[in-house]
Amino acid sequence: MRKLIIWFVSVVLVIGTASATGVAFAAGAKPKKQKPAVVRLETTHGVIRVQLSDETPRHRDNFLKIVRDGILDSTLFHRVIKDFMIQGGDPDSRVHTQADGTLQSPSRDKPLGDGDLGYTLEPEFRLPWLFHERGALAAAREGDEANPEMRSSASQFYIVYGRSFGETSLGKVRATLEENGIEMNYEMWQTYLTRGGAPHLDGTYTVFGHVIDGMKVVKAIQSLPTDSLDRPLTDVILLHAVIE
């Protein structure tokens, strides 16, 4: 099945601790705090820089691995929905360079979104610290019927642009989340009111980072005209992903 992020226009329905390390330090010594990993996504529309969260180590380490292995290079942002998100990372969406130097994109006759790496990741929900605010980096996955454990795709990801909310519309989303045992605290509430996002995905898709530079690029991509399968009419290529 395709790795889907379900989008509802009106009444939204829900889709789908750090432990002790045991490492002892000498008296007076302090563990070194490492800087969060940053990945640079170079696209045909500009550069997006994302910072990965140390609160989601499985997703962080896997994303760093696929970046090092070049899995994301020359793939498409194959699914784009205005006021929602941009999705990429399908290995089947790779663009190939022809002998004459021209680029050959995947055919539009076959829908994209089914590609994977042969494994999935256990979810790492970290509410209320990591949620679907504008600029969130999260893992795509198969729908609940085929994937009740909500395991993440190993390569497909999305960046949230989202929509703006008033108190009434956001209150409806919060009520739906609460019916499913998911709490929206004050900080999340205020962030969604002021910045926007996609709160209906909270607690069902793993957020593992956020954009630190390049939201203008995300905004431009999510505004592009698309076909009936949400693929941009002019392909958006992730040319190269590199760890800074």
C-alpha cells in the first residue's frame, strides 16, 4: 500500500522517555552534549535545512544513514498538498540522467508512494515536545488498516506546511484528538493558533525534526499546481541530501 498521510478538509478525524543510559561518569566530569544533527536538502526550488531530534533516536539515526547512503538523492517530492505538506523519499521516484545529460523522471502512468527499503521503524511519539506544527519533519507510513502498529516508512518523509486555525476550528480538532486519548496542551494550542500546522496527525505519525531554514522553499513547493495524484506538474527534485 502507498505510504499515506490522510488529509481531511472539514471535520478532522484522527488517522491512525528517554531511558537511563547506565553510563557512569567520573566525579566532576560532565557528559558532552552533542549538537543536534542538521541535514541539508538541496532541491530544484532551493535549500531546506532540517534539524533532527535526539528525542527520536531510531528515526534520527535511520535518516542519517539513508542520507549517507544517498538513498534520497535524485528523488522527487512526489506528493504535494497545498496548506498541508510536501512528501518525498520514495526510492521509486528516482530521476535518472540520460546519456545526453537530460533527466528522465518516473512515468506519470504509475502512481508513486509505494517504494520502500524493505523495513519499517517502530513509532516514536514524543508529545507534547514534538508535534505537527508548521515546519515539522515527520515520517510517512502505510494506513492504519494495513499498519495498526503505526510503524514508519524507512525512507519516505514529509514536511508540514499546514493551515491556520481560529479557536473554534482548532477546538474541534482538539476534541477529536481527546476522544482518542491524545492531549493538546497549552503550548501546542498556542503554536497551532499562531503558526499553524496539521494537528490532526498528532499521536499517529512520528515527528522527528523540524525545518530551521528554508520554509520559503517549503511554501513555494506546497503551492505548486499538481495532477490528480498530488504530484507537481513540474517535478520537484531532491537533488542531494547532505549532513552538515
